[in-house]
Amino acid sequence: MSSIMSPEELLKILSQAARLKTTMRHCYTEADRKESVADHSWRIALMAMLMTGIPEYRDLDMNKVIRMCLIHDLGESFTGDIPTFEKTDSDATTEDELFHRWVDSFPEPQRTEWMCLLDEMEALETKEARLYKALDKIEAIISHNESNIDTWLPLEYDLQFTYGQENMKFSGYMTELRTAVDDWSREKIENEI
């Protein structure tokens, strides 16, 4: 038997999620403005929506992919964002535990839906989960290309070409997109723009 989420429960969840609007990521979107986790999550959800017409993804549940994109970094509303090159296994475990504990406090049916999504995202066995993960990785690379190269750390010149590479291989379209983004990265580095 499911219950209806009360307005107070909804507001409590939204208040926690709102922290992503002011949780900054490593990348800059423009001079003096860092990207927020909410910026990143919104854009990968938009990317998933834009891909609904691509024949390769015709059989995927793109609404599920969009939902995965929207919730994937909500654990960072508790821990903050830690760049991939600094994040330890312990950091990831803490973030996952806090996120799962929070979702476990949700009313039904939201708790079950979110837990199922989180399990599927973690397993990376479905095409939907693999697409969400590929979008998560490629968006970070795109964001770095959009930022001023003066904000890049020395290690990011190599990371730009290796980060998430394995996550693209399941899909012809994602492989093609990755090639285009890599070409853009090369041009940016060569011209230092």
C-alpha cells in the first residue's frame, strides 16, 4: 500500500536537493563563476532528452535515463563535490552511504523507485545505466572545454582525453561524440583558448 507524499516531506527533500545549486564543482562556467552540481545534473538530463531521437537509443527507457541523470549526484548535497582526481574510495563510500540513508527515509513509492534506480546505476548492467554514466563523464569534459584554459590544472591536459573513455565504448553514438569532444579539446589546447 502506497501513501501520498505529504507537502512537508516533499519540501524537506527539495531543501536537501537545493544544496546542489550552491555546491560548486571544480570547473568554471565563465570567468569567476564555478559550475554547480545542479548545473551539471541539469545538463546531462538535457543531453539525455536530446538523445531520445537517436536510432541507437530507440529501445531505451529515456525517461529512466533522465531520472538517473537528475538524481545521480544528490549524495554530494551531503558531502560536497570532490574532483575525480582527489576522490578516494572512502569518500565515495561515505557519499553513497549518506545518499542511500537519505533515500531510505523517503515515503513510498518514491523510496522504492529511487532505490531501484540507484541499484541499477551502481551495477551499470543496463543500457540505460551505461548511457547515464557516459553522459555524466562526457558532460564534465565538455564543461572543461567551455571553461577558460587558464583554469585547467596541469593534470587535466591528459585527463581531458582519458576521463570516462571506457564509459563511451558501449555506444557508437557516444564514441562518435567523444571523438568530436576530443577534437575540440585538442584544438583548445593547441590554441590555448
